[in-house]
Amino acid sequence: MRSRTKVGDGLFNVFNNTLLLLLGIATLYPFLNLLAVSLNQSLDTMRGGIYLWPREFTLDNYRLIFSNDRLFDSAALSVLRTLIGTGLSVICTIMVAYALSRREYMLRKSLNAIIVVSMYVNGGIIPIYLMIKNLGLTNTFAVYIIPGLIGAFNVMIMRSYFDQLPDGLVESAKLDGANEWQTLFRVVMPISLPVIATITLFISVGHWNSWTDNFLYNSKESLTLLQYQLMQILMQTTEQVSGGIGSGTDDAILNFTTPQSIRATMSMVVTLPILFVYPFLQKYFIKGMTLGAMKE
Amino acid sequence: MNKMFRLLVIVLVVAVVAGCSGGNNGGNGTAPTNKPGETNGGTQSAAPQEPVVVQMASLYPNLDANNPVMTELSKKSGFKFDLVTVTGDRNQKFDLWLASGDYPADTVILKPDYIKKYSDAGAIIPLEDLIEEHGPNIKKHFGEYFDLLKDENGHIWSLYVSNITDEPTPTMQSEFAVSYKMLEEAGYPELKTMDDLFNLLKDYYEKHPQTNGQPTIPFSGFSYNDNTYENATGPIFTTSGLENHGDLTIDENDNVRHIFTSEEAKTYLAFLNKLHIAGMLDKEFFTLKNDTMTQRLAEGRVLAGAFPSWYMQPEVEPVIRAAGNFDDLYAYFPLVFDATKPNKNFTAAATRSNWNWAITSKSKHPEEVIKLLDYMFTDEAQILINWGIEGSHYEVVDGKRVIKEEYKQGVAANPDLIWSEIVTPFYGTSMYFAHGTKLADGDYATPTTRDSVREKYDERTKEVLAEYGKEVWADFIPEVNFILHGLGQLGDVEEVRAEAERLKQIWNRDTAKIVFSASEEEFEKQWNETMRALEKAGIAKVEEAYTKLWKEATARYSHIGK
């Protein structure tokens, strides 16, 4: 009998491991492909056939991207925006969600309705632009943070989490003489760390990746973000190759790089910082999930 | 009581919000306009007056606004430039500018469709009076063709240069690419007609069904935007020597014909069908896009095909050259079906209207701006923006301008050098004279000349050219057909837009079926079916509408020099 279980176990292990390995490879492959393309000479990439390893290794693509003098400034600005934006946004979202989850709040139903409607209906790009302009937010740093401060979806996620917290928690805090602030920050927040960590991740990745607000509202060079800077490099190369604006004068001056290689390099430059930071944040996710269970 | 209270609070909140927003005047948010005379840093102006600041749209984010040519231009013209950069989705930005009024104070650079939008909205001003007063160089440059700038009401909305050159552009090349390998084996025959090509392909394919271990593909093609333009529609014009005006062509009586129902289209599709029946047409003829096509060409298996120069020159040739496979390159011949008919396909329009310059209605000093634009039409300015500064970028050798070696090497090593050395907001827009134009001093306006083009060729290419007794691919082209304007420059006719779209859809859907017919009878059947469908969709109406447009335009410009 022991030998049967051993064989069964062994087979299962082999099968399981192979399947998971294949899944892992399938998930990792696009990323590894991009890495290979970014390290391969661009004209050679156009010939096709690059899968996991670069055929003609070169650092030229990276050199082109890093030779852009505004790159580090805009990266610093991106980091600043992500930190400030995420911090403010999370706190505001918590406050709104908490208020909306209190059953005694009299505007609760109407505000909930307004927030849900706002997720589906908006004015379109030109009215939004006019509004931002009339608020005086064009060409400022604040336009990165203030308009997107409270996201309806995030509020709903957090509110549902607060809704399912046991009532006894808040009641006992009130009984002990806590006011609303203390209830929120000392009692409710510490046990909501999973949802707060999740929302923080959403918001911070959103801030890190965004470039449309830069493109639409800010035209000053000193306010460009990392993503927008990279987009500019990509646009420039695409224009010159595809016979757009720059190609008419100097015929066929193909640079070192082609749009495909630039896109791959851009993806690397943008993803790697997040990849490096993530392991350090991971422990907060795990911690939040196990912290502060309440015995009913 | 509770419900009432809640309702009351909501109403109050809404009222407060509405009241606050009512006081805000929606239209006061224009960006601050330039302050004349405001300079950044020290200005050394050779001009007698204080330099005027001109705020202009620039399409290049990498442009270093203080590069040597910009500084020199500032000095010589007496203007200072305040650049507002546009990147990313340009059309979206232009739409936003138009709606919010946030466009740069003095000039914008737009394509003709946006020029129309802006002029309809009153965002740009008509220029003909300004040019009369302050634009002598513009008038001189155009000469008798000046009226081509005007629209049907006599207004000039945007500026661009003319295309009247002394020599044809040396970078021109024909559409049909034929592999060097095949030519060499056949002893470099003279290829004039499509039948010559067919026989050559047949002979070579029989001897070499495989190349580098993979099947040889005698004839291939691709379409850039999934609209069968590059592989099925465009070559119809070139192989029958017709003028190419989009999907339309114009016959001797100034009548507009649609290409889809023409005899020439049937001839070309029959040719493709013949190739297919002989097993020589690429199976993926209708599904290849430009990057997959490039890969295929770089593998060296394709023997011939119709490929436009704007695709081969920047996207394919560098890849093949970088890999060192010079034998895989292609020669370009202007092949036709009937070599006795005159070939009017290589057209040159009299004006070059692409990214055009317009003066906005926000400008506080339009006369100054037109003076700047007028200055750009002088020889001095053209040398500056095309060649650079004498001594730094070019030197005069034996009375002719030559780009300096150091500068050339510098650009070859680092292509981004041009942004910090020579590029101005005028680069690549419709403000530089066409290649092949000669200036008053008898020398070329731009560095792109026959010699510069020849320099870029590799040794093998020069060998092949020498076998035919030519120096550049442009030498193969029969004479250039000079026309006053293309039908495309006159804009779309709104009333038949839906029909035109439907015709395109039918054509795109059916060409694959027609070309891949298994026999000649089936070809005839499919062709007739498509013709019936096109006629039902209103092809006659489209032809009529465009004929009317064309005849009106011709009448309007009939006084211009013949």
C-alpha cells in the first residue's frame, strides 16, 4: 500500500510540476522576449526570429534612451508624483469610504448613487479640458494629483470592505469614548490593511504609468514625467521611420533604433523599477491579511 | 421628516454649486500671449530694432532651441522664437487647441484638413493681403503659380513652398523591385514590360524552387493599412502609366474615372491571377503587413514585387544592408504592360502642401510674422535651414556647397546630433525647397543631390546600376509629368463620401477572391460580379462628383502658365 501511494504521489508531482512550469514559462515568455529584443540590435530584430536570446547583443537601445537629458529629471518627478499622489489619494479615499460606510450618515444613499453614476458618465475630453483650464491647473504639478484624487472604484472597494467589518468593533470604540477620527485611524484602519494595501498598489501603479494628463495639460518641459518622456522618444523614432515629418529632408536616415526596439526598451525601463520595489512591499500584504482578527 | 430633510440638503448643495460656477466666465482662460520685446538671456541682434518674439508651434520635442542654426536664424531675421512643442497624438492636441483656444499665439503648423477646420472656426487669418504688403519673396518664389495658393474665395489660409524644381528629386525610384540575384543570373536583361518580368520569374523559379532551404517566393506584396492599396490598387496606376489621384484617375478630357472599374485594373488583376495559377504568387499576398513583409524580404526569398519607395528606403534597405546581404537587395524598374503608351505615372504637383504654416487669429503682430515667413523664402534662409552654417556644417569647395566630413561623421555616429546642431521648427514641414531646386547662385537648395544619394549606395548596388549604364535609380524613370495640382489636394466631396467608402469596402473584400481564382473562367466570373456590385454601390455618382470638382478647379487655375 505504501508503494502505491508513493507511485501515485510521484506521478502527481511530476505532472503538477510540469504543468506549473509550463504555465510559468508561458507567463514569463513575453517579458523575456521583450528583454531579448531590447538587448538586440534593432535592424537585426527587423529580420525576425528573436525569441529568448538576443542574436546580436548591443546596449545601443538603452544608450539612446538614457542619452535623453531629461530622463532622470522626469523620473524623479514621476517618483515624487507617485509618492505624494498615492499618499494623499489613499488617505482621502479612506475618509470618504469610511463616511459612506456609516449607516447613520444621512447623505449616504444619495452620495453612493452619485459616485456610481460618475463611473459611467463623464463629459468627454473637451469639457474636462476646459474645466481643468478654468481651475488654473494647466501647466502645474498639481494637475497630476488633484483631479484624480478620489477614484470612484477605489471608494467602492474600500466601502464594501468597511461595510463587512463587524459592528461591535466600532461600537466598542465609541463606548470607550473615541470620536470619529480616533475610531477611523486607531481602530478601523489597522484591521483594514489588506484593502488599503491593495488600493495603494492600484493607485501607485496608476500614477507611475500615467502620461495622458502630462500630454493634455502640461506643455512645459520642466513638468514632464518619465512615461511621457519615453513616449516622445518613441514618437520621434516612429515619425522618422514611417515617412512622417522628419524623413522628407534627409532621405532614409534610419537611426540606430527602430520603433519596435524602442518600445521593448521602454517597457524594460518602466517595469524594472516597480519589479525591484515590489518584494519590499510584499511583507505588508501578508501582514495585513493575518492581522487583527476579531473574535465575535 | 427625515426624507424631507435629506432632500432639502441635496437641493441646497446643488444650488450652491450651481451658483458658484455661474460667476465664472468660461471664456477668459486664454494662455498669456507673448510680450513683445521680452527676451530670455542676452540678445545680440544684428537687426536695427529690438527683436520681436514670435510664439510658434513646434513638432519636435528634441529640438534644442538654442542650437547654432536657430541662433543664426534669430540674428539674421531679427526674430526670437518661443516654441510650444506638440507631440504624441497630434490630431488630438490640435482638436483640443481649437476647442479651448489654447493654440500658440502666432503660428501653427497643420495639415490641410486641419487648416480647413481652423479656418472654418476662425482660428487662423487669411494671408493674401499680408502677402501683398509684406511678402515679396513669397510672390517671387511662386511666380505665375501664385494663385494656386488661393482657395475658391480667393483667400490664402496657409503657406507652403512650390515644388517646381529644375531637376527631378534624385531619391525617386520606381515601384517594381526585382532581385539582384535573379538579374545577375539572367545577365542583367532590359526589363520594360510586365511580360518580361513574368518570363524572367518563370525561368528563375524553375531553376531555384528553394532559397536558403526555404521555398522561393517569386512575387509578393503587402498592404500597409489593410486596404489593398500597396499590393492591388497602387500598381494599377504604375503599370498602365496612369496619373495616380488616390482611387481615381483623370483622362484626356479632364473626366475623372474610378480605378476600380477600369480596364487597367482588370489587366493588372489578371496578371496577378496568372502568377497565382502558375504557383508564383505569395499565398500571404493579402495578409502581410509591413513588419512581416520586411522579415520576408530580409530573408532573401522574394524575387519581385511592387513596393513603394517610402517603404523600401527606410524600412527594408537598411535592414538588408546591416546584415551584409547585399545580393538580397532589389533593383527598381518602371514596368508597364504596354511600352508604347506614354507613361504619365510619375507626377509632380506644382505645390508641396503637407505640414503647412498658418498665422493664428490671436497674433498681436501678424505683419511681423508674415515678414518672418517671407524671410524663410529667401535663398539665405533656405541655405541656413537646409545646409547649416558655413564653416560649421558645410563648406564651399570649387564654388559648390559640400557637407563637412566631420559633421557627416558626427551624424553617422550619433543621429541625434541634428537636433542640437541644425534643426529648426521648419524642418520637415512644407517650408523647405524641394530637392533638386537650384538657388540663384546656381547651386542646390538642399544637400540631397544625385551625388549624395549615390554615396549612400553600397558597392553591389553601384555595380548593378553600372550594368545598365545608370547612376541612381531615378535615372530609370521616364520623364516627370508636371501637373498643377492633384485631385487629392482639392479635398473630399462630402456628398459622395458614403458611396466612396462603400466602394472601398467592396474592393477590399473582393480583390482576394478575384486574384486567387483557380482558372481564367472563374476570374471572369468573379470580376463581373464585383463590377456589378460596384455599379450598384454608386460608382457613377462618385465619378460625376469628382469630375465636377476637378473641372471647377481647372477652370479656376486655367490662367496659370502652361
